Amino acid sequence: MLLPTAGTVTAVNTDLDSAPNALEDDTYRSGGIVEVVLNDPAAYDDLLTPLRMAREARS
């Protein structure tokens, strides 16, 4: 899996093993794949929000 920043995976959503459709059903609540602690917390400001991502995709 590629991530848009450097960090350490601290948790994996093992519920996806038995319910992979959670990614489509509830992406922002229960469908996350991993939790990551960023190496540089300031990098968070450079990540795209869902709204910015949608705008980028349309342009």
C-alpha cells in the first residue's frame, strides 16, 4: 500500500478480512484500512481532504 506521506502503521483494520465491503459502505468511519502516525506531523497540512480530492479529480 502506498501512502501520501511517511509514517509508521500503528493499527490494521482486521475486520476487513471478513467484511471488505466496509470500505465502500462506510469509508470514513469503520472502513479505514490502517492507522498511521506521521513521521512529520506538519505533513498533515499537505494531505488532501475529501473535498480537495474531489476538486482535484474534476480538474
